[in-house]
Amino acid sequence: MTINYSSSNIGNISAGELRAKYSANGQRILRYSIDFRHKVLDVHKEVSAAELSMLQSKVDALMSDWDKRYAEHLRKSALLAGKEAADQATIDAGLQIDALSTILAHTLRIDDRVDWESLKDFSGWKPTRRFTESKPVRMRYEEPVFDPPTIGFFDWLFGRKKKILVDAAEAFERSHAEWKAKDTADQESVDRRLIEWSDRKRDFERQQAQEKQDFIDNQTAANAKVDALSMAVPAGDQRAVVEHASLVLDNSDYGDLFEQSFSVDYIPGEKTLMVEYELPSPDGMPRLKGVRFIQATGEMKETYIAEKEQKANFDSACYQICLRSIHELFEADEFGNIDRVLFNGFSTYVDRSTGKDVRACIMSVLVGRSEFMAIDLARVDPKACFKSLKGVSASTLSALAPIPPVMEMNRNDKRFVEGRATVEAVSTETNLASMSWEDFEHLVRELFEKEFASRGGEVRVTQASNDGGVDAIAFDPDPISGGKIVIQAKRYTRTVGVSALRDLYGTVLNEGASKGLLVTTADYGPDAHKFASGKPITLISGANLLHLLAKHGIQATIDLREARKELNLREYN
């Protein structure tokens, strides 16, 4: 039978043993009781009830009441501290607000590289318990000694001497026999208990030895994992780079300003590290400006910074966190695994119109190593620096306006394949309409990769299928026209009909894309143009395609009639 009790100040509460009061015949429990004492409040309470469930309820109620009384005690104690406490609280509040302005500067004084040895555990094993059972000891009883009886004059006279001596000898024999039996029984009991004690001690020592060995094994295994990770990072192993980056961000000390939370991913082929970072909540930012002690009432009067300053502090802190995180990742990357860092900053806040929690990306930036490392972070304005890096955010972060991230990609999409260079093989003699399907898709990928390059965009080609599905996916960081874009490449020699547009529109919806592009070597019929009107679909004809290629210095031709002949297609009448 147990009673559980919990309290916010459990260390100040002592509890006695659970007692049960039985009926006169001992067959039924009439009442349960338990004693509690609060050391700080100096109060004692015996709680009793007829049922354990009722007793538990009473204990819970008592703990809740004592918690409230203890909290009030603490409040009054704080008031009694008076001006000294108020002054200290004001100093602490000022230090917290000042810390917001040094978030970025703090990291510039620190070497952000991971010290692998510091991650290892070199502590010695310490037993958590000891064998405290005393060794059984034999109780020694003094062996009886025959004490000859005293023979008096009359005993001699009346001949009672012999009987007295016989009785004394018999009494001694009985006494000695009893002693011997008891001594033997005690010895046997001790021997038995000693064997049991030795077994328990041996079992305990065996358990202790196993615990020690388990500790050493676990410690060795954990240290080996650190060594394995430290060796995998220079090789650019994806999981190792992600774990290394997580260690770097974990090691970043923000004091008690906010709790860190983030997720990291890595694209080895592009050497791009992606970070989704949980920014502090605007409501959780330091607001206290000062505390004044009012002697007349013994109360503490708190003052807070203005809402405008609070919003400015939130904006500044978020921009600094972003730059600081990117700096730490680049500085700690000793082996050149990271060429670019994507930082998407998310904030969770309460939507005042619905009262529900909302999580949204409010800032996003994709920056290259050389560009970022050329910046003198000790002298920049964090917001201006973020904007110069083509970071995307609302004019004020405190507005909590959601923005489309510069890049947000499902890196586990197994459809993606490595891109293949085809542009170099294209010349003025190349008839795009007669290229192979696969070469045409890779050409389109390269073309749009060049188109989006100035904005930090990315285009990934999918496995060739020639089935009307997704040929490529683009990720355009433009905050207005960007997002995830589905691209279909149609190397057609005839006019594209409306069915191809319907397929593309359905794919855009299924992929959750913001737009669809249909690129063809031919042209579109009136039904296709009518279907695309008002939908997030862009039609790129053969003429448009040649214009885009020429824009990037690529010269080619499109001859549909010649392509039909080359591809052995029937002449259209």
C-alpha cells in the first residue's frame, strides 16, 4: 500500500509511514492515516480516511494548499527583502534586455569548432549503493561451571551429604546440556545465516561488478561513437555532417533568453546545409524594465518597456540569431562540407483572431560561404546585413507575417536523379524537336537552372518516364513569384492540345506546387490557351524556348517538319 504525494517544494516536506487501524478482531482495516510536516512553514498535519483513494485525494488537496501557502510565504519573503531585492531585480532585468543586443557579438569571441574530446566521458564508475547488511555474529553464552554445593554440619551429621552432591551434579548436567543444545542451535543458526548473508553479499558484488562493466561498456561505446563521428565528418558523410551541425548549434549558448529548437538537413552533392530554426516567441521576450519597492504597502512595482521597444528587440534578436547560426556553422566547418547555408526561421505565436497557436516561417535566407565570410559581423547592422544577403522577410518580423521560404524542398523525393550536362552539345545545327526525350528534359533543367541562378534557385530533374508526369521541379526563392514549380518538357512536333494542360494542372495540385510550366518545341492550340487562362500555368512555346536559350547564350533551332521526317512521324495533312 502506497500513497503518492507531489509538491513544487517537495524537499521541504517530510512524510511519515502509512498506518492502518484494524478492527478489534484484526480482520478489517477501519482507517488509514499518514503524517506530513512542512519544514519551512512549520506546520504538521495528520491525514486520515477510511479508504486509500479518499486518503490520496486528501493528500493531494493538502499538497495543493501547502504549495499555495508556500508560494505566498515566498512572496512575503521577497517583499521583506525590500529595496535590495527590487534593486537586484532591476539589475537582472537590465542585463537580460542588454543581452538581446549582444547575441551576435557573443559568438564572435568564441571558437565554434567542435572539441571532440570534450564530448567524451572519461569519468570513473561510482557505485550508486552499498552493501550495508551486517555480517551475522554468534551470540556467546557463558558455559556453566560446576559449583560444588556447601555441605553443612547437620548435613554431615544426618548423612545428607551424598544426596546433596548427587542433586548438584544432576542439576549441573541438566544446565550444561541445555547450554550445549542452545549453543549448538545458535551455532547452526549463525552458520545458516552466514551462508545466506555470504550468498547475498556475493550476489550484490556480482551485480556491482556487472553494473561497473556495463558502465565501462556503455562509456566505451559512446566514446567510440564520438570517434566515429569525428572521422566521418571530414569524409562529408551526410548523417555525420547533419550531426556535426546539430552539435554546433546545440553548443551555442544563449543563456536563459530562450530555449533552442531546430532541425537540420544536408544535401551532399550541393554541399547545402538546411536549417529550420524555432525563433523565440514575441510573447516570451524579456519585457521587465525595472522593479520599485513601495515601502508603504511592502509591494514591488514592476515597470515594462514600451511595446515599440519590445517589437524592435524581437526583430533585432531574430536577425542576430540568423546571422549567428550561419556564422557558427561556417566557422565550425573545418573540412569544407558546407558551401551554402539555408536558414528558415519559424515563430510559433497565438493568432489573436482565432486564439489558436500558429507556426509560420517569418524569415528565410540562402547564403554562400565566400559571400558570408567576407562580411565583418562585428560592424554590421543585423537587419541590413540580412537584407543584403537577399534574405526574405516582412518589413518588421514582429508583424509575424508568413513568407514563402527561399527554399523548402522534400529532400527524400526518390524521383530526383543527377542532372546531366547537355547544353554544351547544343549548337545552331541542333534541332531541338528531334532530340531524345531524356536529353530534352535535361536541357530544360539546365535552362531554368540558369534562369533561377541569380536568385539562388534550384532545379532538380526526375527520372525519365515520358508519361506526362513530372519532368523537373524548380525551387524559386522569389518571395512574390517563387515557390515550388512543376516543369513538364514536351518535345512535340505537333500542336499541344488541352489534354496535356489538364494533366499538368492535376500534377500541380497533387504536388502542392505554386505553379506549373509546360515547355514544348511546338505551339499550343486555342483550347490549351483558354484552359490555362486564370490558372497557375505558364505556357512556353518553341519560339519562347529559343528566346530563353538565346538569353543565356545558347543557340539552337526548331524545325518541326524536319524533325517529323527524322523521327519517322507521319506528315500532318
